[in-house]
Amino acid sequence: MTGVTELVPGTLYRIGTTVPARDLTWTPGGPGVHEPLNCYLLTTPDEAIFLDTGPAIARPEVVAAAREQVAGGRSLWVFPSRNEFDCVGNLGALLDLRDDARLLFGGGGGILEWVGDASGRSFLGRREIVLTPNGTSTAFSGGVRLHWMDAPVKQMFLTQWAYEESTRTLFTSDFFGWVHARSATGPVVADRPGELPGADEIAAEIPHRVNWLPGATAPDVLDAFDRTVAARYVERIAPVHGRVITGAATVRRALDDTRAALAALTTSPSAGRRRER
């Protein structure tokens, strides 16, 4: 598939483009810093499943991959993790490919209020909606199963993460997006711990995306993060921007440093009480 990075042979692909970080609001950018913009495609014997749809700038790659995969008879499924254009920029284009395309929907904001095709027609009532509530899972052919969960750290209230058990991949929407590329053609996968930023760098980046977090008394966030990452064995972290983090040691480093960054940004309940006095 042209313009596609194979992550798990025959099963999981990253689709997207890479742009200069200076044009983005969620990263400090800097000279030579580029940002991969991603969505993901799971292929099974019977289905082609998009995890998010990427921004409009990646539409040629996204639509070409979808057409290639459904041409052989696979059904088309699309899951948006939240209602922002880095996730839903090609949602209408994908749903317009087939009348039997299905929307996997867990409550991603106001998506159902406006999504339509290029001519402005609404898809409401014309595409099947399969609900994906947090705490449930959806099974597909070939042993692929997606588990749906509330994002433990988020800017938008209705944001979901997903975990696919056969590839051991955690899809994290707009979180974990701080492993940048050095050029427009640089690798979009980070598979060595030394390629990752440290906890201090992560702590500096998180507020660009989650602006309410610094200084907040938020023990629930830390607890939710711990529960989420401990519940399943993760070999790959797949965000919608930033490089894909893969390999057991690299993922472990990313999780540990992110947890440390979150702890550094937030305030413990006891510290909050001391300030009030």
C-alpha cells in the first residue's frame, strides 16, 4: 500500500503524513522538528478497520488504502476516538466509499451532528452505527479484538482509547504524541528507548495538549493512568500524532517517564490542602 507503514505484517498499518511542527498548536516545535500525523488500519480476513481517520492533508493515502483493502470484499469499519480534525478529517470520505460502511461509535463528542460526505449530505440514518461503550470489546475475524476504554488523560471530555489484543497495541488518540521526527522523511516508528524524550521533556510537552493539568490536584488522573496501562500487556503505543512507540523495552520506558511527568505536573491532595490553609 503506497504511503503506508506496515507495523504488524498483514494486520496493522500506520497511514499518514509528516509536517513541520511549527504549524501545530500542541507542540513547541523548533528548528528541524517534524510531526507525523497518523491514523491506523487493522485488516482481518473479513474486515478493514480504521482507528481514527487522519487529517484532510492525508486524504489521498487514507482513501487509497481503504479502497485497496475493501476491493477484495472486506467490510469497512471506522472508529473516531474524539471529535477533532486530526481524528475525523477523513471520516466523511471513508463513510462515502461504501453504503455498508459501519461507524464504531463510543460517544466522541458531536461527531454525529455534522459528519457528511463531500456534497454535504448527512450520513445519519444511512450508515450503521455500532456502539462501543467504555469497558466493552468488539470481536472481528482472525482473532482481532478491540477493547474500548475512557482515555485516562485527555483535553476533550469524550475521548476513547482502544487496545487490540492480537497485536498488543494501545491506540491513545492525542496522548503520547511527543516523539517527533527530525525530517519530513524520517522514520515514523521509534523502537529504541534512546529515541524517546525524558520525563522532563514530556512534562514540558503535555500542557500544550492538556492545558488544564499543570498544578491541578488530580490523583484520579494518576490512578486512571496506572490502571489503564497495567490492565494489558502493551507492545506498541499508537497515537494520532508523533511517532509510533514499539518494542517492550521502549514502551516500558515511555510509560514510566510519562507517569513521572504526570506526577510532576500535578499536585498531591495533601499539598493542595496545605496551600488552602
